[in-house]
Amino acid sequence: MILLDAQLTASEVLRTFHHDEPYLFLGAAFTTVGIVAGAFCVLRRRFDALLVWMAVFAALYGQRAWLQSDLLRLLLPDKSLLATLRSVFDFLVPIPAFLFFQSAGLLGRHGKAITSVLCSVFLGLVLATLVFGPQDFLYTINNTVVVVALLALAVISFLRGSADRDFVVVRGGLIFFIAFALWDNTIGALWLPSKIEPYGFAVFLGCLGYVAARHTLERDVELGEIQKELELARRIQISLLPAAFPESKAFRVAARYVPMTSVAGDLYDFLVADERQAGLLMADVSGHGVPAALIASMVKMAAISQRLLAAHPAELLAGMNAALCGNTQGALVTAAYVHLDADARELRYAAAGHPAMLLLRDGIVTEVAENGLPLGAMEQASYSGKTLEIRHGDRLLLYTDGLVEARNGQKELFGEESLATAFRDTAGLTPQEAVDRIIAAVEHWAKAQDDDLTALVCDYLGAD
């Protein structure tokens, strides 16, 4: 008798498994799709509402398919727990579904308000189930809300005309899913018990997968083109920077440029570079990326156009300001320019809203500051210059504010004092070693690079 009961039980389990086999397979497939989509979001490190809600929707729907299987009812001894779980998942599944529809723009301009109301209703049903247990009237409320919402969504989808292929594909899958869901929630719930909704969801998920795959391929192609264009822009911008300062008995000059992105807004140039004179320009355009790089190229052209004034820093900056006014699209441009004359043994310096130049002499670092308004800010801006004697062994540092504004993990600035210390420690190094040491000190301090880093060091070797 016991053997017969065991055989009957095994036979019943096998028969139930074969009956539930399609739903178990679909449940596993939906859950896998949800996990993969969620993992993709994590790997991208960016919240994509469509992908996130599709992942949650698919995963919950897959678990719901498993919970609704008759096989689980046979294997799980606690029938009340299973009934509660089924009800909870039945009421939870519509929440990510309507959040997805709202994120996709399928609910119209009032989608956010509609979604908030619907999600509140479904959450209320979940709480009521957890407090009072599964109740028929809760399912009546759920089915009524789902039917009305899906019918409204179907009507909105049909009324909204669009030639967009993705919208047509998604709408087709959505209508297919809605039709099957409506059947299960009306005819299937009242007269002819059925479970065809998962097949409709499989079609809908397939449509979403097609659109997602096509978008991914298109984004990959577009990203590849953008990367090529950025690389070309980077090479063009690098070509705008001057070659190495020519060999000179009076000067040794080196610069280091570390952009935050492929292209950036920092710029340095040698407007004069010969045996007896050096005209060194440092400029910084606010912002990052391509817009800043384009304006930086304009700054270079403005500087070249004023090259005849290279020996007069204040006049040169005034001319650059006039050329840039009205052309910087609201971006701020700071600049510093120094002209060194070995015959006169003097330097002339002027700046436009730029950090002060540093002078290292006999182991002591001092600031050389003479500032005016940033370039392009006001058409009639005027600038004044400062003239200083230069001595054998003097070392100058021009830099952009990315160095002093670099922050560590505690959000502390690298600051002027640390920069002065790093600059002082370069005594005895070549100019190239000096700029490398300074940039390395900033990079070691900073948790991450938040701005472009540019430094230029010039040594005065004497008049002979």
C-alpha cells in the first residue's frame, strides 16, 4: 500500500512537472534575462531607468512563473506560505512594469502621476496581503486595476502615431502581451482558467531584446566613430602645442601637459624663442572636453595675431582680449605671459585672471603677480605689466589652476604652499625633470584628476 502511494505520488509529480515544464523554462529564462540586464547596468556604472526596470520586471515575472507552478504546490509543505508568496509576487510584478512603461514614454505626459498612483495601489495590495493573508477581494482590485491600466495603455499606444521602427516593434510586442494578460485577467479568471500570459510576455521581452540589441550595436558603432574623432581632435590639439624650445645659451624651457580628457582647454605656447629672448604663454579655458579645446585653439590664434607685441605683455593680453570678446561662448579664459630678455637682464610679466607665476631664486620661492580680468570678459579691459631683474640661475614656473585645486580623499586642496614646496624641491633638476616632478607630486596627492594639469618651467642661464 505504501509502495502504491509512493508510485502514485511519483507519477503525480512527474505528470505535474510535464504540465508545468513550459512555465518553469520560461520562468528560468525570464529570471536569467533580468539578472543579465541588471549585471549590465552594474558594469556600466550608470543608472539606465529602462534597463533597470526591465531587469526587475523580467526577474520578478520569472519568479512569479515558478511560484505559480503546480509542482511547487506539491513540493512545498506550507501551503499558506506559498499562497502568500504567490499573492505578493502577483501584486509586485505590475510595479516595475508600469515604471518601465513610464520611463519609455508610453504613458504620455502624465505618465509620472499615473505611475505613482498605480504603484501606490499595488504596494497597498502587497501590504494588505502580508497583514491579512491572501484575499479574493484583493485579487479583484488587482485584476480590475491591471485590466483598466492595460486597456488604457493599449489605446494610448494605438493613438500615438510614430514612424520610428523601435516604437513600432515595442508597441507590437506590448499589444501582444496586453492581449494575453487581458485574457488571463478576464476570461481566464472568470470562465476558462488559462495561463497564456507568460507566452505573451516572452514575445514582448523578445521585442525589447531586439530593440536593445539594435541600440547596443548602433551605440558601439557611434562610440567607435566618436573615439576616432576624439583621437583625431587629440592629435590636432597636440599639434597646436609648440615643439621643444630651441637650444639656447640663455634659456632652458620644458613643459608638461596632462589633459583630464582626450582634449582639453589648457594651452601653452612660445611666442618668442631664440638665443636672447623667450616669450612664454600659459592659458586656461574654463570647462573640459571639445568645447574648451575649440576655444583654446582660438586663444592660440589670438596670441599669434598679437605676436608683434610679444615684448610688451600687457599690450599683448589687451590685444588678445579684443580678439576674443564675443567669441568664447561664455567660457572664461585666464592667461599669463612673460617675456624674458637676456640682453636687458629683465622679465616683463602680465596676467589675465591667472594664478601667479612662481620665481625660484637662491632656494626661495616668491610669487610674481600682476593680474587683470580674464580674457574675453569685457571688451575694454586693460592690463598692467610688471618688470623684474633676472639673475643667473633663476627658475620660473607657469601653471594652470588644476595643480593647486587638485583634491585628495579628504577633499583638501593641494594648494599654493604645496606647489611652492614641490617647486623649491626641483632645484638641481633639469627643467624637464622639474615639470615631471611637480606633476607627479600633484597626481600623488589627488584622489582623481578633476582638471587639466599643465606646468612650464624656464631656467635663465645668464647673459653670456
